[in-house]
Amino acid sequence: MKIKLQRVGGFVPVMKEAETEVDWTNDEAKKLLDSIGLKEKNATKSRDATGHFLEIRGEVVPVDLKKIPLKYKAIFEGLEADLKFVKT
């Protein structure tokens, strides 16, 4: 399955994204989203704050990268390193 990490916001609002192919089952993906997903889409109210979103199976979910389980850490570190600017 293909996943995409998106970073949006900042002092000068920009969007960056990176994607990769992973061999997760649907159950693994659901458990991961349950563990790192944010409960509120507007988790931070600051104008210049950044937010991360994970697109998986066509669903875009706000995520907290500080909650990534060790098993998936390398994948997300790779995605963060590969983030590229997206023209909007």
C-alpha cells in the first residue's frame, strides 16, 4: 500500500510531501493510525504552527510524529527526510 506524509503550515505557509510503498496489512495500518492519530483536526491554534498528515488508503489523517512506534520509526524518518515542496 502507498502512504504519503504531508507537512503543512509554518510562518510562510507551505506544503511538503513524500510518499513510499509499504507492506502493511489493513489491520496494521488501522492500529498505527489509532496510536499516532490526533483526536482534533485543529490540534494547534497558532497561525505559524506546522501540522503533519498521513494519507493512507485514500484517507488523510492528522498525526503526531512524536508517537510513532519504534517498528515504524525508520519509515517515517525516511519520509521526513524526503519531504519536497508542493506548488499550490
